[in-house]
Amino acid sequence: MKTILLTIALLVGTAAQAEILNSQYDARHLAMLEKASLKACGVTSGTFVQIYSSVVKHKVDQGIVDAYYTTQLTLNNTYTVTAQTLIADGYDQAAQDWGIYSVESITCQ
């Protein structure tokens, strides 16, 4: 019985982690992209593959640098998702970590 419960816990824990194939983004960025993409496409789960990524760094002031990302993903080999995201150079109180992550725009076709 313990083995079954452990297996279920591992599967649930693994399913909860954001995974986008071919992506080098950190875990918080991946989780944000996955959640926003699923919502934009109106689906509850899926397989993501990153097919394009670019970043433009913007020097704000006195060493503060924000990063603007353009990312294109496929979702379930059916949808193409294009997302504009921002990682602002600051402390995120909610996450208790550096980097304030946000989705600036997202489309699902």
C-alpha cells in the first residue's frame, strides 16, 4: 500500500511541474508560460515544445536590467502559442525570490 501511495505522490508531483521541451527557462518562467498558454488555448493540459525564443534586455537605471522574452510554443501539436513575457529586475514578495515574472501578451492559434 505504501508503494502505491508513493507512486501516486510521485506522479502527481511530476505532473504539477511545468515542462516545456527544448526550453532553457527557469522553473518559474516555465510554470507561468504553461499556465497562461493553457488558459489562452482553452485546454486543461498538454505537451509543450518551445520552437523559438528571443530576449531583449532593457537597461532601466543604475544596473537594473529587465528582460523581455518572445517565445513561440506548440501545444499538443495542434496550437501555436506566441507569448511576450517580462522578467523585471526586482524582488518578488509573493515568490520570495528575485525576478518579477509577468505575461505581457499571449495568443493561441
